[in-house]
Amino acid sequence: MKTYIAAFFLLLSATFVAAHPYLIQRLGIEQGLSNNYVLSITQDKQGFLWFATEEGLNKFDGTRFITYYKEEQSSSVQSITGNELNEVYTDPVQPVIWIATQRAGLNAYNSETQSFSVYQYNPEDPQSLITNDVTHITSSVQAGKGLWVCTYYRGIEYLDIATGKFTHYNKSTVPALPSEQTWTATEAEDGKLYIGHVEGGLSILSLNDKSVKHFVHDPQNPNSLPGNDVRCIYKDTNGNIWIGTSKGLALFNANTETFTNFHNNPGNIHGALSSYIFSIKQLKDNKLWIATELNGIMILDLQQNQFLLPHLGGVHLVIGTVEQGDLDIHDGITGENPRLNTEIR
């Protein structure tokens, strides 16, 4: 159930040093990080960086790390409930860092009160968290009011932040769900919840009538989901739904219910587009950063529809329309187009 996400600043060194003068700094246990196995990163509203590791929670102020470990809970002592973490997530409204633990429930750290809140399974409370193995956290479309919580064994949970009560979305409440093992989820404004399953494909749940559409990889269909282990789902500011799977990246077209895959694109020289996709994030510069397994980071400029791909000795641009999936590859250094064998003018 471990999430294999490497820190962006470590991946950048292998990807862009040859082409761009980025200053790369390594931060590890020698600098005070509790553990070098970093699974998730977030930045709070004050600018501090938070790291989820296999051994504790870390806050970095630009100079030093402050570490948080599990302690015996009492009225005077509050802490995280487990040291093995999966994710940290900054609440878009509240001054809260949400913490997903691997086996000890959901935690919330309030930076104003410097206090922890704990959400765990309680067999006597049917509206408590249904299980303590939390894989992913994300806000609902009503930011600050609700939170979607993914679990490894028991489906999706919706937390009403004001009441602290959970609504369960699993096979008991939504029989059409193909699996309760989930890596990730993302809610769209149209009332659809996109759910990424552990080796079970992609489900789209209508929150209005609880109907489910399920998508899996079909080797006979080039427009199907590229892989069935769906690790991340991201909705960009243009409303595009990006799917990161064990077999690469896909762009979902909600109108045709088909996928644009990139594994056969000429830019896939080193398998970056068809490798395991662990995380997708959009930065303020309107670029999509895509973390891959062993192939560094791909950057998609949403304004210019260009991919910047890891390539030994240079940068390749994949140029075309994202909506139509009609992409072409050009060498960012020489201007040569391997497909057309012509120069860019």
C-alpha cells in the first residue's frame, strides 16, 4: 500500500540539468528530514513545506526541519496517530494540513491553534471513518466544507468538516462500484466523482443517483484506459481530466467517454509517457507537472499545449492540441522533427 512518489526537487536533477541552469539542492536526513522515503509534499498558506514520510511528518521553514512523530495521546499531548504516512494535503480554506496515515486514520493539524484532530474508525459510531488505511485526500467542490478521503480497502469517504461525520461510498452503499480498493478520487463540478482503483480501473460515480460507469484497459482498443492501476486523477483549470496509471498518462474526454493515450507518441523515446504516473499537479504558471517512475518529470504547458519531456542531452517538445490528442514531437535544441524530418521555421 506504499505510495512511490519521489520529491520533485530530487527528480529535477536527472531531467533538466543538461538543458536548464536549475540549482538543485538535496534535503535528507543529514539536514534533519526524519526519513528519506518521501511520499507526499504540500505547501501551506504561510509558505512552509510539509513532507509525509515513512517515518513521521516534517515541516520545512527554508532553514530547518520540524518533525512530528506519534506519541501517546492524552488531554495534554497531541500528535499524529501514526508515523507511516501516505499523503499531506493543504486545506484550500482552513489553516489546516490534512494527513493520511497508512494504518492509523486521518489527522488534521491546525497551524493557528497548533493542535491535532484525529479521525479514526469507531465500531460504535456508524458515521466514523470506515477504516484507518487512508491513501488519498482531496477537497470537494465545496472547498472548506467537505473532504474526499480514499481508503485502500473500504472505498471512498466523504467528510463533513463542520460535523466531523463521514458518508460512506462502498459496495454496501453503491453496489455498482467494481472495487473498494482505491488510490485516488477527484470531484468535478458536474456532480461526478472520478475514482482510481487499485488494479481495478477507473470509475465515474454520479453523486446524484449513485450510478457508476467503469472503464478498464482493453488491449484491442487504443482509446481505452492505458492501465488498470489508476494512481492519480487531476482536473486542470481548463476542466481537462488527466489520468495517471501504471501504464502511462491519459486524457479523458467526457463527451465521447474515450481516452487520449500517449504511449505511441514519437516523444515517448524513453518510455516517459507510458511509465508509471504517480502524481500530477498544476502550478501557478499554468504548467502541469507529471511525476513518473524512473523517467523524472514531464511538464505540459497548458497554454501552448507543449510537453517538455526528459531526454538525454536536451529537451523535446510535443506540440499539438491536447483536446484532440493530435501531438507532434520536435527537438527543443535542434528544431528537428523526427516524424517529418524537417526543420522548424
